[in-house]
Amino acid sequence: MFFFSGPFQIPAAHHPPPQQGFPTMPQPKAPPLPGQDYYNSRPYQPAPPPVSQYHGPPGPSTPSRPPEGAALHNHSMPPPPHTPPLSNSYSQHLQPRPGPYTQPPNQLTPTPSQGLVQTSVAYNSAAMTPPFPKALQSSAPPPGPAANLAMPVGGSYPPQPGHAGTSYPSLPPGYQSMQAPPSTLPTPPLTQHYPPQPQQYHQPPAGPAQLSSALSTLSLQSQTPEALLVLNLLQERNLLPAGPVPAPTPCLPQDLQKLNCSPEVFRSTLTSIPQTQSLLNKAKLPLGLLLHPFKDLSQLPVVTSSTIVRCRSCRTYINPFVSFLDQRRWKCNLCYRVNDVPEEFMYNPVSRSYGEPHKRPEVQNATIEFIAPSEYMLRPPQPAVYLFLLDVSHNAVETGYLDVVCQSLLENLNSLPGDTRTKIGLITFDSMIHFYNLQDGLSQPQMLIVSDLEDIFLPTPDSLLVNLSESKELVRDLLKSLPQMFTKTMETHSALGPALQAAFKLMSPTGGRVTVFQTQLPTLGVGALKSREDPNQRASAKDVQHLSPATDFYKKLALDCSGQQVAVDLFMLSAQYCDLATLGCISRYSAGSVYFYPSYHTEHNPAQTERFQKDLKRYLTRKIGFEAVMRIRCTKGLSIHTFHGNFFVRSTDLLSLPNVNPDAGFAVQMSIEENLVDMQVVSFQAALLYTSSKGERRIRVHTMCLPVVNSMSDIFAGADVQAITCLLASMAVDRSVTASLSDARDAVTNAAIDSLVSYRSSVLTIQQPGLLAPACLCLFPLYILALLKQRAFRTGTSTRLDDRVFAMYQLKYQPLSYLMLMIHPALYRLDDLTDEGALNINDRTIPQPRALQLSVEKLSRDGAFLMDTGSDLYLWVGKSCNPTFLNQVLGVQNYANVPLNQNQLPELDTAESARTRAFIGWIREQRPFYPVLHLIRDESPMKSSFMQNMIEDRTESALSYYEFLLHVQQQVSK
Ligand SMILES: [Zn+2]
């Protein structure tokens, strides 16, 4: 049994000084910007009634369908009288941040009443570039008052008055010396080793040296007729490709494109960059980047080099798109400064030859990782530190989650990324905070209870976070006993806020990762919340309230955490409303992640339990980077104006990421500040500096090169419809929070309309009737309709507020490939799988059924269909399903025996079973998190979740795809 020494009270004299409050600086509200009323110029009008040529889905084979002929509910969303100024709730105010080892300065923090909307004013100079394409018509925006408020950007921070001696370098001290000119550094011995994978450097030595000659042919190749093929969307009913929609290939000379960054890591909404902002405005397409910077890669060239070659002027890392003037000089592709080639760089360790700097791996790989030599560090990189914060209230214990977490931790304790320095700690909380002394040498863990929630202190600060290898047995003991310790609890309260404060205090000296498991609304101490959801409003066709946080406590604490290199991940397991809009801030601003398991119960909800177990395993064992920053640089003339994802914006191009994980995606919006007239290509470089779990400082660099074009047809030909959709989704989330949901819905609809208007007027030479789109954008209206029907943005369908908010979080930080499945799931027929066109991977045959349109028209009663939404797989079985499938795959005699709730397929020794399981297994292997399978038949409770994804069909509250096309056409022809 544990030694209970609580309630633990320490004399007042030992209390730490009260925490300094947050000095607030008045932040005037941003006045509306001139020229922004254009958002209202195209209200979303109801579509015309269905026309006769549209064959509605119902038919004898249609198993289920909303009542036909149901009146189209009022779909028009008249815009509010005034659209608020654009701002990005996720882009935080500019605030001086210290490096990992300095004290946090006083912060410029919004007053609580101002909430999130105003906080963006200081940083996101909305006056510069409005987010939605339509807004881009305003050329040379007037310097609004918001711009005057903006803190100086693009360099070091000015010292804060009253904080003498504190300056805020734009990089933490640990990285600073990397910025110093190489000559000031000690010259380490020339040691370079490379992983023994010669195939990594097999690319031909094309590129830099041949850059200029290759570029001379660029203009000849700038037409891609296929992408510009004109389609009348009203006639082409099936535009989905059979397989995944490929990323467009930038129109670069082949030698150059071969060296380009993988679209899985780095993608631009426009693969051809317009020469001027006015051209971009005219195209009405958003310009932005989508990044998956820390993605698990099967091949990653890693370079240990004493000299990391960077531009002396803009600090760009040398990359495949620089040009060599001669052997001794290279020209930066971002700022055009001519730099010297360092002596060490003259030697190529791959070919073991001298004098071929352009053949170095740094110049042959658009994605590369550097291990920074120790000479570059002022202090040792932090160890991996993991703190687990567990809700042990009655509600939490009742769900049974505690067993799952403790079991998973026990199983994966040896797989936590780290080394001999790895530290671990656990805190549990209900109405009090329970700490656990795990100091090596104790015979058993010691529980220390703190009941004073007002002024949280750490009872034994040095023994709560302990060295994992030294205290492993104590940690195991604790994990084994924890689930039983609270089984009898009657404590219903939750003091999450104070528990998080305790976690912050404990983690501040080192930084690291805090993992929070919470099952209800916090009810005690700071950060206590009240339910804000009115269940009667869930299906409201009007605007949704409470998408923004109820208190800024969690955001402020997250920013404090970020300053101390602490990220907080939130696992929310709740049957009730738990105000994710507020609680999620703790992760959003500390670069953490939010996981949500609605209606979690270990016994009653096996599908959720399975998902939770698999997610935890991935979460605990995946790669992690600590004390990270990511800087995105682009060629002179381009600039970044808004970031999307979970992070803190430290300066114009620098994101603070206390933790970085391989499953996090980011998006940025860009603008063209100076004309790119003399340039044939531009480049973008994302550099992620982090400390690995083994304590190495590493820099992962991705560089993407894109052509610059000056014709509208070239811009359109390079449009990446998936990247555009994902960027618009992020922008729409911001708009929903800062303005309103209906405003966001109008904006995404207008984005599709405006771009097609622009295409019609500036690219099409021959006007024809119909709704015309270039082939590369033919899926745009479908994706926009899918967004409008997505849980985050849908109206008229009962949607729980937390479900909606969680969907919005996912839209902001999921990498593109998963995002697209969330927006537009994939549908396949499974009962007639064949080996035709199958993939062959490691002697396994994986059938590749073609993707079907999301319409009940595509279902038939005699079949079985799989829908992949990214996080869930729905296997719908038709009433007259082919008996072979029932027998050979599901192992049942007839339809009546298909179980109502099942999450597994039996492993039958039949060819059909093997094919089906191979296909589902293959889908699962391709993503880090485990999609749960739901077997669905007509009577299944999950059926509605499946049917709601039939995006092309009409529902009582939303248009069918065809109706939506008619609506778009009507607006385009105006
Ligand atoms: Zn440069």
C-alpha cells in the first residue's frame, strides 16, 4: 500500500511567491478594413429547384434515402450586415518569447474580455492580405490602424520597457551560434559520416549546375494541356479518378523537378506562382503552402557535418536549387547573395572526390537532416521528459479508461523515445492534486496530496519527475496499482486548471511533454467551466455559438508552457459536453495535439476502446522532437502572412514548437509583396530545428522550387485542388471563430465561384454554355460542397458542439492526405474484389477497387461497400448482399445474421476473406492512427454516420451536388 501523507500542507512561508499576473496591454479593437464589404457582395442564394435532367438517386436499388421531394429548406444565408475584419484566431499575437533557457518576459496578453479575436490584431496584419481569394482583389491595401499596432517584425525583438537586460533573440540561445558566420566558430576536425545507404544519393548530378540552361527551355514546357482541358461540370457526372487524386507536378524542367521536395511533405496551392499579386488577385485562388515537416520518412539523408552551409545573408540552408557560379561560389536562391563555398564542402563524401560541391548530398536532396555538431550548442539539449496527468474523478474511473492508459504505458514503457536521461512523472487529480514520489531508493511509490488549489506548489519538486531507467520498477508499481486506487472514489469534481498549473511548474525547468487525460468539464479552481451547449440548438440552421473559448486561462497557460518548451497533449474522453473550444487551447498554443473519444467507455463502447488503445500505442512510441522551432523562408518578394496549425508564432516566419510530432500538419498563407518579374523560379524552405529524444540537436530542411508564370492560363494549369481545399478549410475555421459559421460557409462557396468566374473570363477563349472548369479544378465544387457538409461547417444537421470543434481542430492540424479523407471520404465496392490491377507488396496481393462517387446511387443492395473517412472505416452490407461475400468474408449464413455492432472481420481461410482483409489492412498501414472498422447494416446505429458522408446526395438541409453545381453556375454566369 502507498504511504498517504496528505492532505499535505506546507507552512505559508514556504509557499513560492505568488505568480506574477499577466500585465495586459490595451488592444484597441481592429476597425473594419476598407474594401472588405465585398464578402457580402455574393450572398449564398438558394439554389433553383432540381431540374428535370437530374436523375435523383432513388431507385429500386436505393436502400435508404432522405424523403424525396422534401422541400429544400431555406438554404440561403444572408450575410450579416457587416463582415468583421479578417483575422486569424489561430495566429497569435506577436509576443516576445524567450529561448528555452531564459526567463519568460512579461507578456503582451489580451484582456480576457477581448478573447481571441483581437489577439490576432497585433500579429496578423490583416490589412496586408485578406485571407480569402475574393478578398485579394484589393490591391495595395491601405495601412489600417491594425498595421500601426503591429509589433516590429522580421528581426530581433526590441527590449521591453521595464525589463532591462532582457533581449529576445529570434532564436533560442542554443541555436544562436549556428547563425554566426562560420568563421567565428571553432574549426572542428573535418569529420563527416553518412548513413550507409548509398542509394540515398543516387540522383543524377543534374540540377544546380545545369539550372540556367534547363530554365531556358522552361517557357516551352509551361503549357500542360491536360490540366486545362475544359470540362462542363453539369455534364461530366463522374470526375473522380479511379485511385487517389495525384498531386500535380510543378511545371519545371525534368532535371530540376527530379530534385524537388516530395508533395507528401511540402505542397503549394499553386504549383506555378503568379508573377505579381495583381495576377494572383485576378485568379481568385488562394496562395499558400501545406507542410508535413516531421513526417515519418522511409528514407531521410542524415548529414553530420562540422559546417552547415548557409547563406550569410538570409541564413537559407544550401539546397538543390542554389546555383554555383563556379566551384568556389554559390548564389542563394532566396536572396540572391553570392556566398563562398567553404573548403570542407569541396570534398564530396559520397563520391569521395574533391571539387564537386554541387554533388554534395545537401545539394542533391530537397529533404535532408543535419546533426548539429556539439560546438554549436551553448547548453546541452534537454532530455526527453514525459509527464502524465490523469483525471481520477468518479466519472473518469467509471469510464474504465485508467486501466487502458496504465496498461498501455506498462507495455510501452521501454519504447518511449528517449535515452538514459529520460524522465517520467505522474500526477492524478480530482478535487485535489495527487503527486507521486518515485525517487529511486524508495520501496514503493509515495502519494502526496495537495488540497490547496489556490496556490499550487510542488511538495517534493526533485522526486516527482524521475529518471525512467533508475525508477522503472517504482513507475511500474504505480501503473499497476493506479487503476485500483480510485475504484471506490465518490469524488465528482475536477480541478484540471490547478493540475495543469502544477504540471507547468514541474516541467518548467526542463521542458517536455505533458499528456492530459480528462473526462469532464473542469469544475474546481482556476479554469473551471460551465456547460455552454444548448442541445436544442445543435441542428440550428443559423449560426453556432461558443466556438471560441469561454476563458483565456488555458491559452495563457499554454503560452507560458510554450515559453518553457512544454507542450500539452489533451486526450478528451467524455460522454458529456466538455467545452473542447476552451480546453483545446492548452494544446493549440503549446504545439500539442487534441484527441477526442466521445462517449468513451471501456466496456460499453468497444470500438472507441480499440481506437483509444491503438492511438495510445502510436502516441507513446512515435518519434518526438523537443524544444523545436520551424522557420519558413521564401524567395525575396514572397511573404507569409498567416499560419495554421498548433504552435505559437514567435516572429513573422518562426513558429515555436515545444514538441513536434510526425503526425502534425501545418499550412501557411502567402502573398506576393514584390513583383517576381525577373525570376523563372522561386523557392520555399522549411527548416525544423529540434532536439531528438536522444538528445541530439537536429535540423530537418525541406526545400521546394516552383516556376513563376505570368499568364492566367499557366496559373490555373498549376492549381492543386486538394491543397487549395485544405487551405480554404483552415481559413474557414478561423472565419467561423472570428466572424460566424455562415460567414465561413459563404466564403468557401465564394472561393469556388470566384475562381471559376476568373477562369471563364481570363482563360477561356471560347465561351460555351454550362459550368466550365479546367480539368485540374474539376473537383473543386465537389470538395467545397463536401466542406459545407463536413461536421465542422454543416448546418441543419444535429451536430454536438464538441464534435464540431474537434473537427475544426483536425482541419487545422491534420496533414493534407488525412484531411482530404475527412473532407471527401473514399468509397469502394468490396464484394467483387479481384486481383486485377492489384498491388503486390512483400508477396501480398492488395486489390485496388476503384473509388466511387459518394452517392447512394452507387450503392446496391446486392453489394458490400467500404467507406474510408480517415479515422473510421464503414463496411455497409446491402440487404440482398451476395451470399458469397456473407459466407466467405463475414462468415455468416445470411443477411439476418450480420451482426449489428461489429468491429472486426473474421479471419476466414478463403480467397475473398484474404482479399478483403488485405485491402483493409493496407489502408490501415498507410496512416499512423488506426481507423476503426464498423460493420453496418440497415438497422445499425452507426448507419447514419455512414449515410451522412454521401456528399453528392441531397439532404433535408443541404443541396445535392447537382443542385450545388447549378447554384455555382448561376453565380458564375451573372
Ligand atoms: Zn540568402
